[in-house]
Amino acid sequence: MAFPATSEMEHAARTDVALDFETLVRLYRPKVFRFALASLRDVDAAETVTQDCFLRAYQASGRFRAECSIQTWLMQIAVNLVRDQYRNRRFQFWRRASLTAVTPADAAGRSIPDDARSPEAQALLRERVAAIWEAAGKLPERQRTVFLLRFVEDMDLLEIACATGMKEGTVKTHLFRALRAVRARLGGTA
């Protein structure tokens, strides 16, 4: 009789974990997806990375040591998955992403709220955001990752360091170089 009681307790514990994990997904999925989309510029690939991120988090939830926040832990998983995507893309002979890619203009249109700006000002702003997206897309992998985590996900330097496994000084260096490169590509007006 003790076995069914233990089984019922384990089932209840698993149900609580599942409910807590659903909350975790609801809270952090938009951030993980936004980072993956900004990094990969491919909606399908970003969805895959997001799903894989939460699958891996669920599988490893028992090993989460709380040395950093849950958001940072999830972003660390996402950074590694995006890095894996880039490595896999290097060996492809064709790019499926060109069929489903998010263009800088599409991304710019999604991120700019429609407020009281004139159509000309909105067009100039979209062009500027598109130029920043394009410049960020040409950055080396580590600089691009740090740039996106800082400016898309608004993470601070310590969170980025934890998510990427870099030291804080290294994060600062990559961010400085990324900003310098983006500004240079934009003609120093960023």
C-alpha cells in the first residue's frame, strides 16, 4: 500500500512542476523567442530554438543550481542553441532561411510603435532600425550575441556574462567593439 501513496505523491509533485514550468514558459518564451529571432532572423529557426530551449530547460530543471536568475539560465541555453544553429548553417549548401527570413524592414516595422510621427519620420526611423539590424548581422558571433542580449533583451553586463560564460570584462570588450563597428557601418551617427 505504501507504493501507491508514493506514486500519488510523485504524480502530484510532477503536476506541480509541470504547472510551474508552464508559468515559466509563459513568462520567458517571448524573451527567448525575441533573442533567437534577432540572432537568426528566421522565424522557423527562432521557433525551433525557443522550443529546444524550453525542452532542455525542462529536462535539466532538476540540475538548476540557482547560481543565476532563471532568465539568465534560459538565455544561456538559448545562446548555446543559437551558436549551434550558426555552426550547422556553415555546412549547408543552400539556405532555407532565405525563404522564411525576416527582413530588416519587417523587423523594423514590428518594433516601432505607430504613434504621432509623420509618415516621413516613420520611414526614416524604419530605415535607421533596418540599418542597425543589418550592421548587427555582420558582427562576429560573440559581439553580435552580446549586442543583442544588451539591446534587444535589455540584460545587464553581469547577466550577459553569466548567459554567455564570458567574464564581465570580456563582455564589456565585445560590447564596445560591437558598438564601434555598428557606428562605423552607420557612418558614426548611431
